[in-house]
Amino acid sequence: MSDKHTDRQEKNACVSGPLSHLSILLTRPLQQSVELAQNLQALGADVIEMPMIEILPPASWQELDNALNNLGAFDWIFFASANAAQSFMQRASLLGCDLVGSGKPKVAVIGKSTEKYLRDRGIKADYVPADFVAESFVSGFPAYPQVSGLKILWPRTNIGRDYIAEKLSEAKAQVTVVQAYRTVLPSGADEYAARLRQLLRLRKLQVIAFLSGQAARNFAQVLALGTNNGADLGDDGRDQPATKGDSRFANLLGDVTLVSIGPETTKAIHECGLPAGIEAKTHDATGLVQEVLKKFGKN
């Protein structure tokens, strides 16, 4: 991790731009943050990458394999993240299943990166909501709420909101949720915690970017590691998971602006007890960069 941090600083040392006075922490998995990091660096920012999510295979492939072997029985398949799409497509390829040109099931996606991942593999989404949040996905879904009997496959991670499945099930759709991958705390969480507290105590960070609610929740857990003496987080010294209204991170994060990609991520930030920040108007990585420029950019 330290080598990654040093490398980023050296690359930015001679760069000028509207964000050249900013040090920005990215919490997204490394393989997904390349373009975002490059865009911020091009604007002069010092980018520090500290992924708060580690992506693992599902605990068992059985449910996903069963769904793939009966793919033609489904009317729709939902992809709420590029991770889900990637894991699904890799497993489908291994089992000899092909979505390209099959016509069934139809494909619905949330997020531009998810849509692009599938498009690059010859799969055009049949439905993309106007806003990349669960409520918009459901309200704009074709024929909703007249979806009785519709068979829907939703490959997803092990955690997250159940809003989409719940609302469509209430409308009598048959939603099959299968685990396509798992998101867990990063394996270097203790190391990250020490480095993170050092950066914050030395006021080396101005902005922390969150592109998912799980990244925010994991960040709160990582930041709380090793703090039961209360020296960093406040007077009570609690090291249990943060809860809504918990202000114990104020000492470390008081001078830092948290930037959220959208309302669900913002909600997670608040529920973790992290201080309120700013939210991208357009709920994607480009919108996040634009929001940082709007607030911090210098001519």
C-alpha cells in the first residue's frame, strides 16, 4: 500500500491544475478506480488509493449455476453493478451459457459502468433507469406494477439493499436472488487503519470519495480498528460498529470533505456516523469528479 501511495505522489509532483492543492482518497477496489484516478490526476489532484472493499467469489456457486443452467426460464436478469455482471459472465462462459443474441432473458442494469461492461461484450441493456438508485429502477421498470408472474433473476453480492426484490415481489413478480460474488473488508485492514489515521492526524487528506454504500460502511469499520483507547475517535473509546448519529469520527474527519456518488451512498455515510459531505448531482464517477471540481476547483 505504501508503494502505491508513493508512486501516486511522484506522478503528481509536477502536475498543476484546478485540483493541484487537493489530496483525495479513493476507496473503490483498485481495478475499478483506474479511470477515476487518472481523471483526478489530470486535474492535478494527489490521488491515494486505499480500497475498502475486497471482492471474493460467492460462498457457493450452486445457486448461480442452477440459474445459469435454466436461464431460458427467466424473463429478465438484473445487474446492479459491474462486479455482478463480470462474475456472472465469467461463470456463464465457464458453463457454456451465452446471453449474446439469445433474446431472453431481457437485461436491466443500474449504472453506466455496468451498462458499458455488458455492451463491450455484445449485450445491450433493455432497461436502464434514468437515475441510478433503487427507487428509480423500480418505478421506471417496464409495466410496473403490473408485473405479476414475471420471472426475474438477480445475481448480486452477499450484502446490500433488498428494496428492488421486495417491491417487485410485492407486485407478484417471481424474483430469484443468487449470490454472484462477495464483498468483504480488505485483507490489509489493520495496515490501512494505521495509515489512514496517520494521514488524517497529519491533515494529509482533504477529500475522501465513496462510490458505494459498502465502501463507506467498511471505511467506518477500518477507521475504528485499534482505537479502543479513545485517543483518535473521542471520549468514549468505543470500537463497535458506528450507528446513525454517532459523532465519534469528528476528531479525525473534521477537516475532511466526504464526497458521495449518490443518495444510497450518502445514506450509508450518515448511518455509519460519518460527517455529512457533498453528493454528486449525476450519480456516476464523472458526476463525482464534477462535484469535486465545483467545490474545490481553482482557476
